[in-house]
Amino acid sequence: MSRADELQGFLSGVPIVETLGMRCEIKGDDMTAVLPFQDKLIGNFTIKALHGGAIGTFLEMTAMAQLFLEADVERPPRTINITVDYLRQGRAEDLFARATVIKMGRRMASVRAEAWQAERNKPVAALLGHFLLRREDPA
Amino acid sequence: MTDAINDPQKRIELMRENINMMTAAVPWARETGFQVTKIEPGHIWGVQPYKEHLIGDPEAGVIHGGVITTLLDNLCGMSCTTAMQEFRFVATLDLRIDYMRPAEPKQDILAEAECYHLTRSVAFCRAWAYHETRDKVIATAQGAFAINKARPKGSMPS
């Protein structure tokens, strides 16, 4: 089973992924996450904007998925901390995200993720996160 | 309504009277199911009940960190609203969340947010998520919120 299949298998069993309605399109070690628009993702009805928490959850999940794809770990990474910058209002449209592992250490990794809508170079939000890699204890 | 909303004390009373509406009117908050429990000037309390559809780690049965992001982001935003003199909408500029320990499965998560400094254009907040008491902290948050400009008279929904 390829790493991509393992990731898809893992994601399909995570309730929050289904609650958000997100999916991951994977080609080798390259992944784009997609969050199709749904009314339940809205945070402010008067301006029809996506909820910052929904965007944050999507970005954190994207960062974890990319890390899982690249790291040699059995279990999903655990979040140490995240910082989310909200750059533009998330409109009532599909949201996309990609993540890059900036530093892969033995025990920890740093990951950047960015989300956008109509235009790739107009990001809606950006995340920087540090994650704990839960490797099998060396004998 | 506009007069009441621009008086800090009356605004807080209005928020207390509509405490359930504060999350019921927000679709993503309705989806995660958190509630506001207490409102004071510049300080808000809430609870996130344990719900299976929010699990992020099926093996451990623990709620996903993003749910805590949603809870703390929203409470921080509301704490700004209770700290301001005149009512303004706020938008999250950034939010940092540190995870101290994983949440326990099947346990409610309590949270509080405090708006500790206001300038004309930015509000600074911190927040905590914990089980039972503040010494069992799950996560802490620190955020900056942009304060929107006043809208022209008559454009506020009444």
C-alpha cells in the first residue's frame, strides 16, 4: 500500500474530516486539500464569511496530512502549537490548501500551510505549526 | 437597539439575555455545539461538550485541536465585544494556540477568553481551554483582532 493510500485510509476514519467535508487530492508526495463550501462552515451570516475556526481546523488538518505523507510514522502527528494568520475574508466558496514541511526532525517537525480561494496568490489564511512525531520507540 | 448596543453595560445585558443566540446564530459554532456560559466586561466563558463527530484522533477518541481553535477564536472575538465602549465588529488577525496536554475523551472542555488591551484599531486577547478548573489546562491561546471602523449611521442592522 502506498503512503498516499495509507493517508487516505487514515483520513476516512477521522470524524472531524467528515464533519468538515474536506478531502485530499494526492499525487505522490504532492497534496492539495479541498474544502468544498457548505453553509455550516459559515461564521458570519450577514457578510457570508467562513468561520475562522473552520479555516483553522482545515489548515491544521492539511498540515498534519502533509506531514503524515512525508514522515516515516505509523500514528498521526500531535500538534504542539499553531499560529494562524487571517489574511483575507473567507468567502462562501470552496477553499483549497497546501502545506510544506519546513523542517523534519527526529521528534518534531515544522510545517507551513496556506489556504486560498479563487486566486492562489491571494491567500485567505496561513498557518505555521509545530508537531510532535510519534515514532515507534527504537529498541 | 443602536443606542443600547453602543452602551457597554446595556450591550452586555443584551448579550446575557440572548446568550444562547450568540452561538445559535453562527452556523459553524452550531456544528461544533459550544455554548457561552457567562459574560462579564472583557471576559467570556464557554463550554464545548464532547461530541463524537468532532474526534480528530480515533484511536484515542480525542476531539480535534481545530475544535479548540473554533472555541477560543470565537470566545476571544466575543470578549472584544464586551470590552469596547462603542460597538464594533471585529475580525481575527492572528491566533496562536499552544497545546499543553491532550483533552480527555468523553469530557467537556471549558474555556474562557479575556480581552486585555484595546487600541483604536486592534484588540488583544488571551484564552484558556481546560477540564474542570484552570489548573487542568489543555490549551492556551493568544490573538490579535482588527476592530472594524464604525459604520455610517443607519446601516447597522437593528
